[in-house]
Amino acid sequence: MKIGVIADDLTGANASGVKLVKQGFQATTVVHSANVPTNGYHDVVIMDTDSRYMTKELARQRVARAMTQLSNWGATVFTKRIDSTIRGNIGEEIDEILEHLDEQTISVIVPSFPDSGRVTTGGYLLLDGVPLQETYVSKDPIAPITKSYVPDLIAKQSVHKVGYVGLSAVMEGQSEILNALQAQIEQGKRLIVVDAVTNEQIEDIAEALSQSGRNIVCADPGPLTASYARALSKDHVKKANILVSVGSATSLTGSQLDFLIEKTGATPIYVDPEPLASYTDTWEKEVERATEQAIEQAPANHVLIVTTHKPGQKLVDLQAKADKEGTSRDALAKRITDGLATISRKLLTNETLTFAGCFTSGGDVTASVCALGRANGISLKDEVMPLAAYGTFDGGYFDGLPIVTKGGLIGDKKAIYECVKFVQTKATI
């Protein structure tokens, strides 16, 4: 999932970007007249149109250019960052965004930013409890705000009918929010202002929007966009796979896998290390067999476990095989990890599958996955537990994909499960 945000000034763009980063996204801002960066990994691009005090015609031209750039970049979700004191060409810029999207798309406008003292109730935007028109913004030398009733202000700027959902509906929760929005849509309202006085209410609105089944353009100072993006990504992650690639042969790893299987209900794909410990065609055959089995099981297994650790399985006599093939014991051990890494690469790059992140256990397996995936390395972000790290792949086939890595002898029986849960909270496809 790629998110495109259009802001009318750079400081606002940065403020919204920071809120999205705190939700686990990788965001970048783009100054007016610059292009979307093609290097590095980002799943959010915030474009500054620098149009707050422009004429409405010029503002729409700049928004149109930004929409074209974001669409070409691959954005599938679009939002509008608005000023927290509703200055600027808000209605006109939302209209232009809607021009580039399907006719069923609506914009939900939530001007509230509770942490900054901005709340909307009865349709009126209050700044620290004072109606906006009675605050300092009424004396803005360029564009003074003379009204506090947001639906009227937006209606004067937009060609569309503007609706309103009050605090009473919001306080009833997500189901009533959806019902109230649907009633407004049935009345032909395409821009809908929604009250909110707390962060929890904004989160309820976001969750409701994510379940609406409709394309939504959030228009807000930042909190709604961040909550909506996270709600969408959580829904997407539920549909995507988490790849768990485990090569460690320790008994602790076995108990950790047992706990993971018990908690997730997943059916592991067991990779036989015997044929992998070879330079003969048995290596390719086992890689293909396991890959095909994993692809078949992926739709039924949110957590897709691929491992060489099978209960009751005997250790491979690497020295005997090395003597037979005229190679070294270490070389055959690496063939096993390379086989598991190759299966992982084939799965992560398979066009029929979607992965929200992955987990690898054991330094050798992790190194092989990076090497065969042509990654420069892992961009480290956080510590999950001692000696278990979270980051994203840097470069290569999986650039930007979340990953947690852990040593085979690290943690208690819950460790792999906890790592997988951590990946799920960070995954933002």
C-alpha cells in the first residue's frame, strides 16, 4: 500500500509525515516543484504544493500536478493535509483531488487536532475552547478566518454538496458513524465534515472509514490521516502473509516453533535438509518441492512457516556426505542454509503472493536471505528483545520489507511468536 498526501505548506507536510512515521510508515516530504524520489524505499510521500495563499486556479493546478506524480509513483490511497485553523483553498483542493479519482470517492473532513487544542463540535472549530473566528486567525493579514462553522466555510469553496456528521453520532461508535456517513452520501454529499473532540473519536472515525468499502480522501491536520492509514494497513496485513524462515536445529527452536504453531494454527512447510546438503540435483528438487508446497498453503496460512526443523528428524551426517561428494562439511552446511534462503527468496518475489514482513532465525539463514535477495543489508529500527532486532531490507528484491531477526538460542518458548507479532505491528504494505 502506497499513500500519497497533498499538503499546502511544507511545515504542515512535515507534521503529518511525522505522525505517519510514528504509526510505522516510512515517509518523505517533497518540496514544491520537486519530483517524487526514485531512490530509497518509502510507502508514504507527502507533497507540498505551497498553495495556501495562492489563487484557487493556481492551487488546483498545483494539486493536479501532485496527483499525477503520486499516481505515477503508485499511490493507491490519497489524503489531504489541511491547516489546523482551516486557512487556505481547502474546498478547491479537495475538489481537484476528487477529479482524479472515481465518482464514488468521497472526502471526509475532520479538522480536529485534540493534542493541539483544536476540536470540532456542532460543526464549529474551537481553538482552546474559543470559536476560531474569535481567535488570532481572524486577524490573519492575508486570509483572515471570519467563520467557525466548518461546513459553511467548505461549501463556499467547493462545487460539491457538503454534508455534516455531528458529535452525537461519533460518540455512538463506528457503526453509527458509518450509518451517518451513508445517510449523507445518499443525500448527494461528497464532502462530509465530521465532529471529534478526542483522539479516541478520531480513531473510531478512521476505523469506520477503513471498513466502509469506499474510496475515502481524508482531509485533516494529521491525526485522522495517520489513524486511517494504520487502520487500512492492519486490514491489509491480515490478508498478507508473514514469512517465518527457520533453519536452527536446536531444541529451543523446536519449542519456539511448537508455541508459534499452537498460537497461529499454521501448518509448517518442512524442508528436508538431507537433499539440500548436496551439490547434486536433489538440492534443486527439494527447493522446488518446498516452494510449490508453500505457495499452495499460503492462502490458508497467514503465518507461513518454512523450516528445516522437523520434530523427530535425525541430524544429517554432513561429514559422511562431504566425503562422498568430495567437498567440505562446512560447504554442505551452507548448501542447507542457501536452500532455505532460496525458498524464501522465491516466495517473497512470487507475484501471486503478498508479504507484509518476515522473520528469520539464525545468523547463517539471515545472511543467506540477504545475499540471495541482493540486499545491501538491513536498516535497523528497533530492538524486539535482547539479541532480536527489527529493521527493513536495504536494497535488493525486498527493499523496505520489514524483518525481525533472532539468534537460534535466544529467548524462551514464546520468542518467535513475539517476534512475529512485532512484525505484524510494523508491517505497512
